[in-house]
Amino acid sequence: MRILIASDKVKHSLDSDEVAWHLTTGLLAERPDLTVDSISIADGGEGTVAAAISAGFTAHVVTVSGPTGVPVRATMAVRGHEAIIETAAASGLTSLPGGIPDALGATSLGTGQLIREALNHGCTVICIGAGGSACTDGGAGLLEGLGATFLDARGQSLAPGGGALADLAAVDLSGLDPRLRKVKFVLASDVDNPLLGKQGAAAIFGPQKGAAPSEVDLLDRALTRLVDVLEEEIGSRAAAAAKQAGAGAAGGIGYAAIAVLAARVEPGIEVIGRMINLDARIRGAALVITGEGSLDDQSMGGKAPIGVSQAAARAGVSVVAVCGRTTLPDWTLRAAGFIRTFALADIEPDLARCMSNAGALLETIGMTVAAEMLPLDPPEDRRNENLKPNSSSICRPTSGLTA
């Protein structure tokens, strides 16, 4: 009997491979007769490059400018003429020196430098995994890394970061790398926010990057200025792109990708699913186990576990969800396709202990799945009829771990 584990990371605790390892340990401790298969998945944020590498891409480590200008080493994945990069790797919150946020000054310059490195490898299809960024600069830094210039009223180059865009007077795209004309860009995103307004990059994600309420307002005005000035350079598509779903991803990096690089926006889990051949891997499994750090309202917008659940439904395979915590009611979890949901915080409510002991908790869950949900000898044509939901085991909402 084959079990497939296709889980995202538990943020700040375990990466996707570690989650799979601990679940496998628990499953085999209870049922050594099982065959356990695992694949790394992601939804465009951290872990996207790792998923690509697990699917056969080659890792390339590049030194680029971090979100505050301090050099960081970022990994991208290349296979043939295709490259996968992460905004989180070059311009991410985890790259902030000392973890100290810089809501107004953080830049996406390093992401642009990663794209240029992909061009140096001859790549003509570049997927940008949009998530986990430390900046809210509308992708201005990304474009600067590709040769664009951003000037104030005196003709001087702007300081980095979203806050400086309030003083933007002109954008010059004439210096953009000419190789970009031959590249097809895909923006892999798990959010559908526009660039501006109450649902925009600054309002929704700015506070996560350290922005105070007054700074959120400043950043939104600065991004509005970016759109207005860019419209003078490229025309009406600048304003149209700002309203497109996904433009607010990664602090507005999505906007620059859409408006200037003509990127096609796709749900990150769909991009990764095709890359790792998820549908084929699911077929024939007796059960799929998926999850992430937090199963919550944002998950329902198309994050990794929902994408896996949908793929499993197409194959007629039952799905179990494992998470750090869930804030979703039972009926929502069941409607999402999960026949049973396990939360680490349901076993260990103390957040610090839950995070530090996540591996052991996952092993306990693996043992429970093997003992309670897998028939000993299911008829081949009824294997999923034997996997029955048990509403009493659906984990109750708790607070704690995040996706």
C-alpha cells in the first residue's frame, strides 16, 4: 500500500522534506509494510526552489543584494532554458540582518539580480515565486537590478525602498537588459491582491514587514506615485496592471513583473504541481497526506494543501491534512476535501514547545494515521471507501504557528 506525502513546510520550524521525514517515521513505526512516497511542494513562497530541485532542476547559488543591501547567497533552480527563482531567497524577511525589518527602505534589487543571473544561464522561461518578501517597493528594485533607473525631481537616483517612491519623478526603462524581450515570465503567487488600496500590498502585507499605520499610508501613496509615473513611460497598461490579481504579491514585485515584464500570473501550487507532475504521483496512492504551518482563511485562497486536495480529488484519492494549527471550522475543512485534519497545536498547545518539538509531534500523527485510517488489506477497487472521515478527530481552532 502506497502513501504519498505532499506537504509544504511548517514555517519557522521544519521544511517540506523534514515534515515528510517525520511523518514517514511515524507511519512506518506503526505499519512497516507501507510504501511511503514523498514530494516537496510549495505555492510560490519559500520552498519553491527546493521543490524544483527535487523535481530535477539544478541548484545554482548566487550572491546578490539582500533587502537592506547586505549581500546574501540565494539559490535558484535551472533546467534547460527554464529557471525558478524566489523573492524570499533574495529579498526575503529571513534575509534581514538581525531579523530587523525595514518597512520603508527594504528593496527587491536582489530579485532583479537573480533574474539577470538566469539570463546569463541562457534561460528564456523564468518563474518568479512571489512570497515572503521583506519589501514593499512595487518591484522598483527588481527593475533596477535589470537596468531601469528611478529618478527624483532633481534627476538624482532614488534611495532604495518603497518609501522613497513618494519622491519619484521619472522612470527610465531604456536601460533594461535587451535579453528580457525573449523571455516568458510566470509569476507563481498564492495571493490575488491588487497593488493599491485597502486590499493592496501596503495595507495587507505592510504590517507583516514592520510597517506602522502611518507607514502603510505612506507606502500606499508611494506605490500610487509609482503607477502614475510609470504610466508616463509605458502607457495605460501601468494602471491596468496595478488592478490585476497578484499585482500586490511580494510587496508589489508582482506589479513590476506584470506591468513591465508581461508576466503571466498563475497560482503557485499549479505551477509547482505541473513541475513535479503531481497528478501522476497521486494516481494509485491509497492516501495522500498534505499540509502547511497554518490552515486558515488564506489557505482557502489556493495555497499548497488546497491544490493537493484538488489534485487528489481528480484522482479519487482521499486526503488527510496535517498543520501547525487551524482556524477553520470543521465543515470548511471537510468541504476542502480533507477527510481528517491533525494540528500539532491540538497535541501541544504551548507554542514554543510545539515549534521546538514539531518533529516528534508529526511522528505521533504519522502513527495515528497508520493505526486508525489505513485498512490492513483493502480491496483494490475499494481502497478509498475504507478511509472514512471521523469528525471527532478534526482539530479545533488554536492560535500559534503560521504558514
